[in-house]
Amino acid sequence: MNCALCQKYLEAWLAGTLPDHLKIQVEDHLSVCPQCRKTADVLKISETLIAGEKETEPNPFLATRIMAAIEANESRIELSKPGFVRLLRPAVIALSMATAVFAGIALGRLSGSSSAINEIPMELVLINDAQMEAIGPLSNE
């Protein structure tokens, strides 16, 4: 077995999923080749480190401490603002909403004036499309 094939099968050999005939060939090559043995050792160490990192449990109180720090920072920011600024924000929002309501009412009154009804000719008002006679019977005459 050459070095390229050995390195191709190293991960499977370390995982123990290599067939027996290939496992014997890889082990024979590792006993002869110092470079491939060094590569196998590095892979073993890296797998051990990765497995150790996977087993590490996070601190259960980390999220609690972070949220407490965020809340403390927010309360400090709110308290640092002057009182009139804290009261001014809701007042400005209420005033802008009232202005929007009154502007909507004013625009509604402008577009729906009652004088436009008197300008429609009486003939158009009296037309009832539902009772009109079909043109089909008249076209046969």
C-alpha cells in the first residue's frame, strides 16, 4: 500500500469502519512509514480534542448573567434621560395620531361633497340595468 491510499483510509481506520483486509494493509503500512504514522497520530489527537469539546457543557447561569447585564444597562440608559424626555415621547405620539385622524376626516369631507349628486342628470339616475330588455329579441325583427 502506498502513502496516498493509506491516508485515504486513515479516517475509516480510526473510526473502526474499515474492512479487515484493508485494516491489515493500513496497519502494516503504518508500521513501516513514519510520515503516515505521524499523520495518524495527529488525526487521533484532533479527534480526541474534538470529542472533548463536544462533551463540554455550557454554564447554565451564563444566559441569566447576560440577560441581567442587558437589563441593568437598559435601566441605566432610561434613568439617565431627563424626565421631560420620557414624558415627551408618548405626548408626541398621541399628538401625531390625533393629527392623522383629523386630517383623514377633513380629506373624507372634501371628497364626498353633496353638491356632486345634484350634477348627475336625471336620466342616468333612473336607469336600472337589471330591468333592461335584452337586445337579442329585438335584433330578429
